Amino acid sequence: MKFIDNWGSELHRLWSIRFSIGFAVFTGVATAIAGFGEVLNPYFLLVLCVVVNLVILPLARLAKQEAPNG
């Protein structure tokens, strides 16, 4: 496995990393809503998180990205 040398400057184009960070934020918000509020059914939020994790994130890994500079 080879890592990108200048990952900080390449972060703007790495869509799989953006989706992973966004999913982490989404999961935290969904957990907070389920834990502290009774707005939505917690099982609905669980299923939603699992579906996003199993469908959206692998598709983000398959997206064609430009070659890293360096």
C-alpha cells in the first residue's frame, strides 16, 4: 500500500474521504437524535446508516479520481 505524500493538498479531490467524513458526521447526528430525542424511530436511523454504509461508501471508492500529484 502506498500513501499519498502530500495528502493535505490533495484532500479537496479525494471523494471517498469526503464521503467517509460526511458519513461519520451523519452517524453522530443520527445517534444524538435517537439517543436524546424522540423525533424519529431509532431503528429507522439504524437502517438508514447501514444502507448508506453498504451502498454509498463503496460507490465512492469506485468513483474515478484523478491521479495524485507527486
